[in-house]
Amino acid sequence: MSFLTGSPKGSWQPIMTVKTNTQSYWFNWRVLLCGIWVLLSIIFSSLLIWKYEKRLRNVEAGNGGDSERERQDENSAVLYEDETWKPCLKGIHPTWLLAFRVFAFFVLLVLLAVNAAVDGGSIFYYYTQWTFASITFYFGLGSILSIDGCYRHRKKASGDNKVDNVDVDGEQGMYNVHILPQSSYASDQEKNLGVPEVFVRQHAGTWGYVFQIIFQINAGAALLTDCVFWFVFVPFLTIKDYNLNFLVIVMHSINAVFLVGDTALNCLPFPWFRMGYFCLWTVTYVIFQWIVHACINLWWPYPFLDLSSSFAPLWYFAVALLHIPCYGIFTLVMKLKHYVLSTRYPDSYQGAR
């Protein structure tokens, strides 16, 4: 295990400042101000999610926005079932995306298991491992959705399904569908009768939207953890003469590599308002740390979480603001992907709207 854990010249350990499970630690102006930042983040994120997720439900029910801008935003937020498993280019077979997701899932799962074996269950005390486990779950769920999608693709290619996954109402007929152009697999009988074969796109179910939300949470969280590690912690550890081991380096890089790889292949839309889930993910971690430290006298996994410092409110505010560029960078990556592929492969691109 020496190759994985390394042999640092000097050890870096978090320093205990004061006892965290005392009343004096929690009842002061610093905690109050940090609590206000956290509360404002919860309120802002919840309102953002409530407002736009409610609009999304209205769109799926057939009630669009009033303005053209609203309709465009709402349409970009709608997720169809086939967008969870099909690649962004028609020339790429869905099995390639499936193979990538299965490979990424097993690599991440093995790394997570090795990390737990080396350092114990305390690894989940860190935000990095929370995010790493979430990305692992994302690829596991994505593998399942891709397996189901490849089965559907095979049925469609063989001409077994003509109208699949249609929601029907007795009075209103067909709804929650997007009609695609007439398929080339129409039967001879239908051609003779002059009846066009119709394929429909069903809106994604609960697990489809869970998959998309986890994707967007991980997009921001992976950038946040990797950027803070490489641009803040690594310079500090280098000054302290601390040698980074192989496992630490891989854990703070391969998550983003796999996520960007999946982004390049998939055709998931990336609605901006789901940044609210990313903020709530971080807030959940912060509240978890507060509860643990209120009950147990323990060191903080990250120095900027320590509420005993007079700069704590400033640190909490800075980390909250850091969510905007981290999520924004990934949004720009998605827009760049859309621009490049839609320009170079206009007839093949079937990515985000």
C-alpha cells in the first residue's frame, strides 16, 4: 500500500484550535453570521428550484410560458427519456456510451473501496469523498439507464416497436410526447395504406430527472473540490514539504476526467436553475459538519470551516460565491460543446436544445 499512501516527509494534520462541543463555541457573532449565509443559501436555492421546477411541470402538462424567452428556458429544461442514454451524435452507437459508463463506474468504485480500506470510513468526513461517491452513483445509475436504452434501441432498429411509451388519456388522447419524423422502418402494410408510422418521445420519469440532477450537482461539486485542492491546498502542502501520494492525486482528478468524458458523449440538457441543487448539496455537507462538531470535539476537515476564526464569516461567504464560477465554467463547457458539435455535425448532432 506504500505506493498508494506514499511516505510524506512531513505529515500535515488539522490543528485543534478550541473545543467545538461547548456553548461558547457556538453562541457568538461569528456563528450567527455564518448561519445567516447558510440560511440565505437555502432560501435562494429553494426558491429557485421551486419556481422553475413548477414551470417544468406545467410544460409537461402542456402549459407553456407566456413569453418566447420563458418558452425557450422551459423547453431546455424538459428531459426526454431517450436523452438519458443516447449519445449526442447519431453516428455513435448507444453501446459506446454504455461501455464508458460501466468502465467509469467500476474504476471509481474500486478507487473508493481502496480509499476506504486505506484510510477507513472517516474518508466520508470530507466533501471530496461525498462528491466522489455521488459521481460513482451517477455512473452506476447511468449504466442501468444505458442498458435499458440499448435494449430499446435494439427493438427500434429491428422494427419491433412502432409507438412506444405513449401516455394516453381517455378524453384528451396522446400527451407528454414529442413526435419525431416518420421512421424508415414502416411496414409495407402501413406504406400501402398511406398511414405514417409515428415514433414518440416520452418525458423522462423520476429516475431520469434524478439522474440529470445528480449530473448537474456533480458538475459543480467536482470543479469545486478539484479547484480548491489543486489551487489552494496543494500550494499549502508543498510549502509544508508534504508529498502527495498516488491515491490522493487520482481521487482529485479522475472524477472530473470521467465527468467531462460523459459530458462529451451524452445529450443531457443543462438548465442553469438546477444550480440550486448544487448549493443545497454543499449546504447539507456544512450542516452535517456543524451537527458532528456540536456533539463531538473534533478537528475540522477543512480549515475554512472552523468557526473559531474571526475570518470564518468571510471564508463562508467566499466559498458560497465560489459556487457561481464553478457552475458557470461547466455551463460554458456545455455551451461550447453545443456550438462545436452543432456547427461541425449539424445533421448528426442531437444534443441539448
